[in-house]
Amino acid sequence: MPTIKYRVNLSPAERDRLEQMLTHGRLDRRATMHVRVLLLADEHRSGKKMSEQAIARELGINSQTVHTIRRRYSLHGLEAAINRKQRSKTATGMRITPDVRTRIIALSQTAPPVGKSRWTLRLLAHHAIARQIVDRISHETVGQVLKTAGQQSII
């Protein structure tokens, strides 16, 4: 039997809170599963200790899920083990602001560069970077900007 690296030692108050959450709380399915894993993994509960594999079998989930919940409880506490990790706004933030969108649309309506008969999405993306409208942009993103603006004649 492998040694358990991350231990779940719930205080009586935490255990009562988790039991209350199961009986009276309105939790989504994932949070309910996490609460049940924590209650079964608690080393202070009466009865025998359960391995990660036994908990996983009893709840019908993967043993890696049990391991992950135990790890999150040990490293970050009860709330982190129950609730989803909050995504940072900067990592998923929208780089295309309304100002950038407006400037790309305005660029698409100007005359194309010398030697070109029309704007292409790649050409617009290249010029948007060159004119420092954005630090980076994909030609596909330029296409989406123009599509939402109704400027599909370039696409």
C-alpha cells in the first residue's frame, strides 16, 4: 500500500460544516463529490482509514481525482479543495479592446499598401502590429473583428 503524501485531518468544526453542506447546502455535483471525498479521506473519522483507490471505488471516480482533492486540501485549505480554482483575469483577459477593434476596422477601410490590390487578413494583422495598435494579433482574430463589425468584404 503506497504511503499517503497529503493527509486530510479535518477539525470537528470543518467536519460539521462539510456534513451540513451535504445535507442542507445547495452544491453543484462537482462540489458535492469533493465534500464526500474529504469526509471519506478524513483520518480522524471513526472507522477504518480508506486508501485513495478505495475512496475512488466507493464514489465511482478516478483515484487521481481523490489524490488531487487531498493535495488541494493539504496545500491550500478547505475552500480550495471544495470550490473551483478562480481563473485570473489577466491570463484570460480580452486583448482586443473596443478601441483596438475600432482602429483595426478603420485600418481595413483605408487604401491598401502600395503594390497590393486589397487588404488581406494577414496584411491587416501585420500592419496592426507595425502601427502599434496591438503588440500581437492573429490574422484569424482580425477576421473575427471584421466579421463582428460586418466588414466581411475583406474576408
